[in-house]
Amino acid sequence: MPPLPTARLAIVPALLAVLLLAGCGGPSEVDLAPEDNPTFGPGGGPLSPLPGDGAFEVGTEEQGGKVRLVVTFFASEEANAPLSPPPSGVSIDLALPDGSTEPVSLAPDPSDPSRFVSSPGDYQVDPLLGTLNATVGGDPVSVAFSGVRY
């Protein structure tokens, strides 16, 4: 004896529920990349992790009507202690709006060995993006970053 038409209709919602629960359009977990859910440093900019241990924050500050780049290094992503020993050979390849990059050297800030600063220049780019290059713990590192204009 063939099934009744209402019994056939009851099967359709049940099949749809099984398909949704099996992953065809149902909820799923999404892993966020660190840059999608950043940790912020004391200067208000996103922290970028260094290979191994440590993190850094990139920003800008005005000086004499110009802007200089500032990089602060921390021992961890908690940003509660300076990186020790401080890095050396710090520079930034700053991404410019036209798609090119500008290499910028930074020197240790005499008032704070965890901070490195550039000479004042035209660094009023938005967004502040680029690659940090430095020697950390004796190893050369190159890390992409996004920063903030203070």
C-alpha cells in the first residue's frame, strides 16, 4: 500500500533538518587570525607577535611639525615588560598608498631602551602598514604589522 501524501510531506522537513545539522549551511566555528582580533598595546596600537617570545607596537608621534615612527618592544603580548635584551638594526618597510614601500631606519630612544624612533618625516599614511625588520636575540626577523597614528 503506498504512503499517504501527508506522510511524504513529513519526510521533507526531516531531510532538511538532517542536511543542516550535517554541515550544509549550519552553524560552524570560525578561527580568527590574530590581526582580526588584535591585542592592543599601551599606545593604543595593535601588538604584533615576534617569532619566539615578545611583541611590538608601531605608532607615530608628532615632533616639530613632522611625524616620526615609533616602535616599542615588549617581552610578551601582555606588554607589561620591555624586551630584554633590546633588539638591534631596527627598520621598517613602510607601505605607501601608491603600493610602494619606503625603508625607514629607527634608532633607540635615549629615554627608553624598549622604544625605537625614526627621524621626523612625512609618515602620515593611513592605514599604517608595513614590515618590521630587526635583529632580536641574535636572529634576524621580518614581521608584517599594522599600526596606529597616535
